[in-house]
Amino acid sequence: MRILVVNPNRLDGCTDGIRRAAESVAAPGTEIVAVQPEFGPVELAGQREVLLSAVGVLDCVARHGPGAAAVVLAGFGEPGREAVQETVDVPVLDITECAPAVAGLLGRSYTVVTSTRQAVPVVEDRLRALGLLGRCAGIVPVGLGVAEMLERPEETRETVVEAAKRAEGDVVVLGCGGMAGMGRSVRVTTGLPVVDGVTAAVALAESLVRLD
Amino acid sequence: MRILVVNPNRLDGCTDGIRRAAESVAAPGTEIVAVQPEFGPVELAGQREVLLSAVGVLDCVARHGPGAAAVVLAGFGEPGREAVQETVDVPVLDITECAPAVAGLLGRSYTVVTSTRQAVPVVEDRLRALGLLGRCAGIVPVGLGVAEMLERPEETRETVVEAAKRAEGDVVVLGCGGMAGMGRSVRVTTGLPVVDGVTAAVALAESLVRLD
Amino acid sequence: MRILVVNPNRLDGCTDGIRRAAESVAAPGTEIVAVQPEFGPVELAGQREVLLSAVGVLDCVARHGPGAAAVVLAGFGEPGREAVQETVDVPVLDITECAPAVAGLLGRSYTVVTSTRQAVPVVEDRLRALGLLGRCAGIVPVGLGVAEMLERPEETRETVVEAAKRAEGDVVVLGCGGMAGMGRSVRVTTGLPVVDGVTAAVALAESLVRLD
Amino acid sequence: MRILVVNPNRLDGCTDGIRRAAESVAAPGTEIVAVQPEFGPVELAGQREVLLSAVGVLDCVARHGPGAAAVVLAGFGEPGREAVQETVDVPVLDITECAPAVAGLLGRSYTVVTSTRQAVPVVEDRLRALGLLGRCAGIVPVGLGVAEMLERPEETRETVVEAAKRAEGDVVVLGCGGMAGMGRSVRVTTGLPVVDGVTAAVALAESLVRLD
Amino acid sequence: MRILVVNPNRLDGCTDGIRRAAESVAAPGTEIVAVQPEFGPVELAGQREVLLSAVGVLDCVARHGPGAAAVVLAGFGEPGREAVQETVDVPVLDITECAPAVAGLLGRSYTVVTSTRQAVPVVEDRLRALGLLGRCAGIVPVGLGVAEMLERPEETRETVVEAAKRAEGDVVVLGCGGMAGMGRSVRVTTGLPVVDGVTAAVALAESLVRLD
Amino acid sequence: MRILVVNPNRLDGCTDGIRRAAESVAAPGTEIVAVQPEFGPVELAGQREVLLSAVGVLDCVARHGPGAAAVVLAGFGEPGREAVQETVDVPVLDITECAPAVAGLLGRSYTVVTSTRQAVPVVEDRLRALGLLGRCAGIVPVGLGVAEMLERPEETRETVVEAAKRAEGDVVVLGCGGMAGMGRSVRVTTGLPVVDGVTAAVALAESLVRLD
């Protein structure tokens, strides 16, 4: 089974981190293909870049989608799942939906830890549109953009741990592709249940394919 | 005062209808500039076209926005207001927000009459993201795309009247740019309060400018 | 076009302030007629006075309503719009509805700054009845009654500015007739979007008349 | 213990019916004093009369309240409880709150049977303001005003029974003072749990006094 | 009239306290029969004991229910009312429902003071299932189990008073059978309206019987 | 990996069906252990049996839980997940939560098809307690108990297909252990996405274990 994982930004290090996180959870026999747009904004700082990136994501799916058993959109808070689903017959999973779905099995509320202050309304709007705000106890920015996270991974991990410790919800959701792969480490350090959107989506994608 | 009104599709007749509707309500001294994207999908049949059209809308605002006192986005259910607002300092109004705001002053619930069955979830998602679903009594498609509406205006008016008569809410909202300008006629025929998103947005845009 | 603006209390200074605020935003050609009840409570300290004042408001509309193109009720949180609407054919606008409608175009949540602690449940009940509590981030009293505001305008302005700076919502709503006319000043001092119920209602009244 | 029951309209037969219903459920030793306003509208057909009646209700409580252990407001959907509570130290109970409270102990949803079509939005607004709409499965008018009910009691009973049989909720609430005393008969005929606001409020008033 | 009051735990002192509280509010002629399960957990520390206790409660009702005019379940947050109602024809009242019903007549929001931190999600889940979370301003544990409360009544009273003073809601609900009988004392000390679930349920049970 | 699947009733055929459904979706290397209570009600017709069955379920988990990597509770609408989770360290999954979680990835609303009319409030209460009613478009009984389903499998399949065709939601959830294994067949016949709670829970259980 091949799963196409699309990073909406164009930071190579972020796509690499997403690939590694996805592969770490994939079942034997699952092939992860992690891609990023060939054009569009390099980093998604605000609503404008988020909207522009969707074109490149659609292009990615058109190029790399054929043959995939499922598509995972790895931008937390990004629009596009409904649009991508119109173009392929296989399940399309948005990490913004998958992380709360898994968090809901682990606790009664969750806190999203995200990148910058500007990302907060983007994430909030998407969760509201999906009808998932009800159990969300908060959306907390760590104050670092994705490029900064890639440059200073240790500092990023520490700020994420700090944010997780102050979280009001039962479960911590890592709401940013730049945090892909940090789930286990944050969980071990804080003792809290932690959901990484990318690994959650890959696991759910495999489930959907098997249930079909 | 100049108001830039952006039609997200590329049907000349639709842009013309939107311009005429906007001009019919504009105060003396208000100049309406109605434009449409220079590239992107001609008609917005589904979520994919809706998403792709947003790039052309951003381009329209970059080209024609300077000098405008307000920007009106004339696609019902379209995303983009938050992204456009990041690029200009003047108020940006989405007809999907303006129509329910005016409807709320006229009654306690409203029904949206929209184009095709595919448009219903697009409109529903946008209203939910905006927190405006609570007073929405229904979203009813007339079964005609915008291009068909332009070709068969009389049939369109009749199906809109029929849908309005069956509406459960107190107020009828015309939720499609292709219906711009039909408000008065539908109101006279049905005796119901009718809100046309384009005229509502132009009136509110003038109000916001004056209140500033 | 004549707009009748009814102040529910009987403080001349308050009615004057409401008139000036209304005139400051009215379009050329719009005549503002600002009135107050001929009988009933002078100041509306609690729910009892609020209820009693409604009789005088109905009387005002019976006397001064004929010939008006719209009626604005300038008491924030006051009941009566539905009752007044039964007695006239023109639009009746309650500032308690108009301020959130305009605030919704400027941000995703709003804080109401009101007079005294006793006014808080009055405002909360009215917003709930109108279905407008969802986006309300808080109702904050400044601890001054309307008569005190009229006597000490500078202190009032300062306490309103302080309350606005601490507001949790994106937009500040001036939820008291005694604050009519302070919108611009509070906005300039705080840098926040500020909505004055009276000016919002006059602008919306003109919009509704034009849209009709 | 004396309980003051205030009928907001000025129909003697309605006040008599309310008195009889209240007495039928009162504990031994409880004295029921049923009164009606000395001025104001005779029948409450719409929102205007409802608002005007509140002045006479406040006057009733000022005259007859001293010495009472509790006050019951017997108008379904009427405002005024908060205002009356400001004027007396004893519990003030609104039948619009008491009937859903008792219905909630008998089932998971309730339907309100009320007088005329005009009463529906009055009742709906009051239930929403009280936060009680969530479990309300419907508000059904029988198409008779209170004066008509008094003239044609048998026809009234039959239309109430018909409405009760079609009700969607688990419990039937008699939402009109003109139906006071019909609870048992409607329950026996339909086999459904039926709550009469007046008797529910008297029983709850006695409970509150005893719990104090 | 006989009312069967069932304490779900097997602490004799708790059953005694519940009996005394129930008798303190019962009308002359009402006989209170207070019982506890003959088997099952002695104290209900978590969800497992809560679930296990329900079997003993059903057994209590089977043994002592015949001849009772109403059954009161005196465990705050316990499941079982729906199950018990299937086995008897008389009203079954859960103090988790009765306390909010009475609190709703006394104020617009209530805070539940409960035993331990583990009890909080039990209470929250039950209130949500009953549709009663909307007006709940908080659930505050005092950090004492029921057995501890019985051993140290004075310390319990003081911690309950402290919790009541910090409560955000208008009304304090004593959400634990171990606090039965403390209502008046907490009310006098704090000056706040206080609802004791057991006395509220007994008063409502008498009301329902009389209304039948 | 071993997954313990607990059927709350004591119908051997139902436990067999649940085992086969679970095995059909389990990954290679996953061992399914399907059990049923050793005591308690044979079939769960109402709320009383549902409550009583929970003791036997707890006993099952105490006996068979050690060594399992996850526990699946296969009763739709049954309480007990929170209680069981207190007794084991591995994830405990309730099919009442898992089916809506998977349905949410496949569509925006779901309809539950369940056994008898008596099961409807049981399911509704559990979904409300879990905060999952928002996207539920309906709960439709087929009018057959689990024992009847086992005796007449072909008739059961046909009534489930009929109910699925009339469903208002986008996705059909099989909300009864007696329907375990029918998912694919109902999907093929109706062309609708169908979620079987048992297979969904097994797939999610494997995901949670892998994500840990």
C-alpha cells in the first residue's frame, strides 16, 4: 500500500521530517511518498499563503496521486481536503481532522500546540468548519515559524514541552508539520498523551484502507 | 468612494449582473468597480474550482484594490476574506457574511437559496466556519449552475420564487452571484423579505466606511 | 429620510449625546429625530426600570413614529424591538443587535463595555434572547451609571479605554447609550476596532431603507 | 403560607381558572391569592400587549406582595420575573421556567401547546432567553385566544388534546394560562405526561419555601 | 406518602445523614425510608465503583420499592435513573437532575461542589448526558472522600464553605451525598443560595406526587 | 498483538459474529480474543439489562485482559469504557466512540441503525455523554432484537439495507453488535459508506497500539 503525504509548504527539511514521522508508524508493506508543492509560498505565515499553497497541493496530488491507496494532507489547519477528495477516489485525510479523532479516544479534551500567533485563527477557523472545536480546550502558539523550528530543533522541542505542560486539555495535539516526529519525546518528557497529526493520519489511512 | 466588487467566476454576464446590482444600491458618489479573475476556472462547480478561484481573486485585489475604500467578495460560500484582508487596509466584506447580517435584522431565521446541489456543502461549510449556521433554517439548491442561470433568466427567477415560497426561515437569502439583482422581484412576487448578498454587502461596505 | 432615535431613559444629556452621535454618521439628507420618554424612570438602574421604560418608548414611537423611515432603539440590552415593530411598518433597529452585526464584520469576537454591574445580566439576557451570545467574549461594566457618565465625561472615557484595553474579544462594543459618540476617541487611543451601537444602528437603518 | 399568583391579562374567567388550578394542587395550609392587573391590556395578543402588561403585574406585586411567601407569574412566555424579583425578597417563579423544570423530570423533551400563532415567537424568545430551548421539541398553537378559550372550554380541551397527540416531545406542557386546570383531563385522554405551568409553579413555590 | 431514598454507597453514616436531611424537608405525613445496597463497593472512589454500585441500587429498589410513592437516587453523578424507572411505576428522581432544576429557579448558573478530583469527570459526564452542563459554571472538588467527610465533619464544612465562596456561578450545589444536611449552614455562612441535592429531590418528589 | 473484544450480551451467536468481524479486519499477527460475560442478562433489551451487563463485562476484562494490547467493548451505546479503563493500562475502545470517529473521516454526518425502539434512547444518551450527538443525523431502529437477528440473518440484512437507504446522514453506522460483519454487504447493496463499529474499533485499536 502506498500513502501519499503532502506537505503544503516548500521547506525541504519539513517534508523530510514529515516523511520520517510517517515512516516510523507505517505498517510493514506500506510505502510512504512524501512530497511538497513545486510552486507557491515557501512558508505559510498567514491566511494568504495558506490559500495560495492549496493550488500546489492540488498539483501534487494530480502528479503523485495515481497509484496511492490514500492521501494525507499534512498541513494543520489548511483547507483543501474537500477539494482534493473531488479529484481522487481513494480516502483523503487531513491531519486537522485525524489528530482530534485520535485525541478523542485518549481523553475528553485536547489542546493544540501550534507555530505562531498568526496560525491560531487559521487553525481555529478550520476546526470550527470541521465541527471539531467543541472538545478543543485551547490553541497555544509556541512563537516559532516552521523554518525557525527546523533551524533550532532543540529549542523547539523545549518550547513545545513547556506549552504541553501548561495545556488545559487532557491530550496534547502537535498542530504543526514542523513538529512531526516529536510526539514520543514530548510524551516521555511530560507524561501526557500526545498526538502527532502526521502519524495519526497515517495510522488512520491504513485503517480506512483495511476497512474498505 | 470606490468599492471594488470581485466576482470569483469568469462569466462576463455574471460580473455584469453583479455590477448592475451593486450600482442599483450604491449611494450617489459611490463608484462600483466590478471585476473577475484573469485566470482560473470559468464556473465554480465544486470545492476544487472554489479553491482555485481564490488565487485569481487575490490577483484581482492586488491589481484593482489600490484606491478602493472597501472590497466586496461576491462569491457565496467562497473562502478568501481572511486572506484578502491580510493584503489591504480597507474593509473586506464577504457576501456570505453580509447577507445573514442583514437577514438577522429582518427576521429570526433565514433560508439560503443557492445554485446546484454541489454548492450546498460549500455554503454550509463556510457558514459553519463563520459561526453563522445557528439561525440558518436551510440551504436549498435550485438545480441550475450560474452559466445556466445567465442563459435562462426567466426560468431562474421562477425556480428561485418557488424555492423562496417553500423556505422555512423568515427571510430568503439569495446565495449565488448569478441571482444578483433578483431580490426586489422575488420579494414582490412572494411577499417575503429577500436579501441579495451583493446589494447587502455594498450597503454594509458604505456603512463601514462612514463609521470609520 | 427621517430616522427616529429613541433613548429609553429620561436624561436630557444622554439624549443629546445620542443625537450628536447619530447625526455624525447620518448621510446628507437624513434627518435625525432623537427623543426620550415623557414619563417613566429617569435612569435605568435595573430590570424593573428597564421594563417600565418600555411603555414610554412605545409612547414615543406612537407620537413621533409617523413619517419616519426607520426607528432606532438606543437602549443597550433593552427589550421592546419586537413590540415596537408590531406598531409601525418601517424597520425597527435595536442597537443591541446592530452593534454585534457590525462587530461581526470587523472581527471574530467582541467584548461589550457597559455601565454598571447591574446592567451585565440585563445585557446578557437580551443577547441570549437574540441568539447573539455565541461570539460575545465578555460583558465588562465600567462601574458608572449613565448620569455619572454625563457628569464626568473625561473619567468615563478613561475607564472605557481601560476596559477596552483589557477586552478579550477582537472588537470593542460600546454597550451603553451614555457612551454614544465616544467610539472614534476610544478607537484612536486603543488602536482597537470600536463599535458604537448608536452610529452602527443609524448606518444600518439607512442601509435597510436603501435596500428596500 | 400565602402564594400570590399573578395573571397578566385582565380576563376574570382566566384569573378564576388559574386560582382553581393553583388551589387544586396547594398543600393544606397554603393560601392562594390570585390577582390580575388593574390596568393595561385585557388580552395579550402580541408582543406589545405582553410588554404593556408587565407594568400592571409590577403594580399587582407592589399591592398584594407583602405577606406572601412566594410569587408566581402565570403568563407563559411573559417577561418580568427578573424585574419583579428586584422588588420582593421572596422567591418569584415564572411558569415559563417551572413547566420545563418539571417536564425535565418526566422525560427528555417537551412540546409546548400554546394559544395563537402570534404567541409562538413570544414563547420561543422567552425560552431562549432562559436557556430552555434545548430540550423543547416544538411550540404548537391551537389557534384560540384566551378569551375564546374561556367561551368555548370544551372545544379548547379537544384542540389541546389533538395538539398533544401530535406532539413530538415526550411530555406535553400547557403553555397558556387559559389552559390552567386542564392538565389532568388531557393526561387521562392522551395517556401522555402533561405539565400545567400554574400547578407546577405552585408546587415548586412550596418546595422552595420549605427548602429555605 | 412514603419516599424511598437510596444511598449508592455502603457507609452507614452517609445513609444516616441522607435520612436526616430528607426528613428535615419532608412534609408532615411523608415517611422517609433511607437504604443502602446490601452488597457492592463501600465507597465510590471512581467510575468502576460507581458502575458496580448500580446493581445494589437496583436490588434496593426491588426490595424496598413496593409501596413507595417515589424513589430518590441519592448519588450525585451516578447512572441508573433510567434503569430504575424501568422497574417501578412511580417517579424516580436523581439528585443530579433535581439539584440543577432547583438551582435554575434561584439563579442563572450554578457551581457543583463535589468530593474528590476523581469525582469530577463522573459528575461532568452525567450532567452532559442529562443535557444539564449548559448552565454549570464549574465542578469543584474539596479533596475529601465520603468516608473522610464522615470522620471530620467540621473540616468538611469548612472546605465546602471555602469552595462555595470561590464558586463562579450564582448558586452553589452540594454535589455529594456526604454533604447532605449541610445546605443551611453553608448558606448562612456564605450568604449564597445553596442547593442540597437530597432535600431538593425530596421536595420535588412530593411535588410530582401531588401534581399527578 | 492480542486484542480482547467483549460482547456485553450472552448470545453465543452474537459473540461469534463479533469475532468473525474482528478477525476479518485484524492485521496479520493480531490475535482476536472475543468473549462474553459469564453471568448477567442474556440479551440487553433495556436500560436495566444494559446496566447489569456492565458487571459481567468488568469481570471479563479482569479474567481475559492480562496480556491484551487493547480492549474493545462491542456493545453500542453501553456504558463502561471509563470504568474498564480504570482497571487496565492498555487502551480501551468503545465501539460507540470508534464508529463516529471513522464516520467523521468519511462524511459530515452519520445515521445510526440500531436494533429496537428501546435501544434508541440508550444510544442517544451515550452519544450525548460522549459529546458525539452533534454530527448524528438520526438513530433508526430496525425493530429486531439481537436474538431475532441471529435467527433471521437474511431478513435482518434486508431491514438494515432499507433503513440505510432512508438514512439522512452521509454515512451509515451499524449500531448493534448483532449487525457485526454486515458492513461490506450493506455498503455494496446501497452504495453508501457504511461503518461497522466492531471492525472500526479493531482497526483503531491497532492504530493506537502502533502510535504508542
